[in-house]
Amino acid sequence: MKQDIRDLYKNESTKEAVKMSEGHQLRFLQKLEKKLPEAQDISPKSSNIFTLFNVAASVVVLLGLSFGAFQVFQDSKVETDPVEVVDTEIKSLGDVSPDFKRVEDYYLASINLELSKVQLTPENKELFDGYVARLKELNDEYKRLTIELNENGPNEATLDALIENLKYRLKLVMRLKDKLNEFNLDTLEQQSS
């Protein structure tokens, strides 16, 4: 016998509502009052113990994470402590530092400028060739010092020798220029006489 639940509900609602006994609600509230304070008394004690366990667990987790992080950073620090050697080849004095680059550029530009101002004539060719041979020797010495710089790395003695070589080459070119001027003046005086 199948019945629709909606029909059953309609039939029940038409019947008189069941009335509770008198004082039922008052008795229920009194029982509730008795039980509720007991539940509240138990709850704070268990809550305090539970909070204490939460704090202790948090401290243990924090200590564990701190120790783990310390170990990780300590291990990575040990791995990165050795100095990495970068294999850079030094090709000239200017590759050592920007200051040396400026010094080298200044001397080489000055040497080339002074050489370009020299007027070569058949009369002064022998004098010029003698100075050029000496400049070639100094240039070869400069190349040898650069190789030493590459093999041994930058040191004060090699760097000073390279700079002195550049200075000496510039002085030699200036002396060549002066000698050629003297030679030209002598030639002009001889032609005038």
C-alpha cells in the first residue's frame, strides 16, 4: 500500500495538534540550565589543554624548520666559499684595468702621432731607419712583457716594465723628431751658405 507522503501530511495537519503537557517547556529549560553550566565548565579546561598542545606543537615545528633552514644555508655556504677562478686572458696592459688602458692608449696614440709628423726624405732616411730599428726592438720587448703578463698574471714589476717601455718608446720618437729637425736645419743652413 503505497501512499503519497504529501497526502499523509495533509491528513495529519487537519487533525488536532497534539498538545504538550503543562509545564513541559519549563521542565525542559530547567534541565537545560543544569546541563549547560557543566558543559561550559568542562569546555574551558579541555580548551586550555588543547591550546597548550597547539602552542607546543607550533614551537616544535618552528624549531624543526629553523634547524632545517640553518642546515641548508650552512651547506650552501660551504659550497660557495671557494673562490671561482675565471679564466680571462690578458692580451695587453689595457686589459688589466681601465686606468692602464688609458695609459696604454695615451702612449700609443702619442707615439703614432709623432711618427706621423716625421717627414722622411732621402737625406734623413738613414737616421730614421736607425730609430725605427730601435723602436722595433722596444716593440718586441713589449710583446715579450705582455706574454709574461699573460703567463704570470698582473704583478707590479711586469706592469711597471710595460709602462716604462711605452715611455721609452715615446721619448725615442720625440728624440727622432728633434734630430730630424736639427738635421733639416743643418741642411737648410748648408744650402743657404
